[in-house]
Amino acid sequence: NAGVTQTPKFRVLKTGQSMTLLCAQDMNHEYMYWYRQDPGMGLRLIHYSVGEGTTAKGEVPDGYNVSRLKKQNFLLGLESAAPSQTSVYFCASSYSFSGVSGGRVTYEQYFGPGTRLTVT
Amino acid sequence: GDSVTQMEGPVTLSEEAFLTINCTYTATGYPSLFWYVQYPGEGLQLLLKATKADDKGSNKGFEATYRKETTSFHLEKGSVQVSDSAVYFCVNTNAGKSTFGDGTTLTVKP
């Protein structure tokens, strides 16, 4: 299994350009996530998906869009890049199971290697 | 909403010293708790986990116990090594969403 892969690994954009980051997982996980990590900070959730065809906003969704047309892929789009979007982007996937109380228990996330994006 | 408060770093220890990194959380319902580790230039890797109260997660000599009464999940290791130098993140996962602490940078000197 390749686990979680991300393409590209590095990218430099000019302000106003657009791009799409691709995340793929081969573990049949329901949940997928996009995070950004800025120096000295933890990860902040941009968008996430709880299943094929569904997406939801996270903590910092502005300036980003996502799509999950296939269960194994989760795309992150920047329509008009800004210098404030310079960051390292991580994709992750996870699965869940039914807990004894009937609720869903989410298991650990598996992370991709990251994409380093610079916007000039 | 849910939150995670993690001990501020950086933390610098000598090899074989005892390590504690404090983590407290707020959450509705019954979250799962995790510690992840990030080595320089790499993505995050799961270090250990606990999915219900009183569970103890352990891996590679690290331990953390899910304490519901104190809403804590402190990371401990009895004897750190230089190879443990990394950034450690405490994570609260609830209803499919995760909240990360800001990370604690650990440097272990020989």
C-alpha cells in the first residue's frame, strides 16, 4: 500500500494564479482532510470530507475549495493564490467504527508527506 | 468548540532525562486522543492513541493516559534519546474532526 500520497511536493505560484493539490489514499478510508501548517504552529483544518461526494468547512476555509468525486481522492483548489497562502499543506485520511455507546469513534489519521507552496 | 492546550516549548533535555509534555483538552461527547510526532522535513506520524477514558496508549517507550476527570492526556517517557528530538502534537478527534495543539519542540542533547 502506498498510504497517502500528495502531488506536487513543491510549487511556487505568483499572486493571482490558481492550482490544484491532489491527495490520494489507497486504504479505503471514509474521512479525508486538508490542513495547512505555518511555522511554529500546529495544523489548522481547511476542509474535510466524511465520504465520497461530501465536503465541509474547517477552521480556515477562505480562499480554498475542495472536491471529493471519488472516495480515494480529495482535491484542494486555490482559485487566486495570495502570499498569505504560503504554507505547507498536509492531506490526511482516517476511518471510524461504531463505539459501544452507538456513536462513531474516529481512529487515527494517516498523513501524506506534505506539499510546500510558496506564493510570491 | 473543541480545543487542545499543549505545553509550550521548546523543551531541551539531556539524554536519559525524564520527559513530560502536558496536554489538556475540551470536547463535547467522547473524543479520541492522540499524540503525533513530526521529524524535521516530514509529515506527522502517529505515536500513540487512546479512544476512551482510562485507556493508556504506549509506543517506543512513550506513554499517555486518557484522564476524563482532569481532561488531560500528558505524554511521558522515562529516558529520552537524541533520536526523540522532534515536534510533538496532542490531538483531540471528535465526530470526525481533529483539533491540534500548537506542538512542542523537543531537543535532546547527548
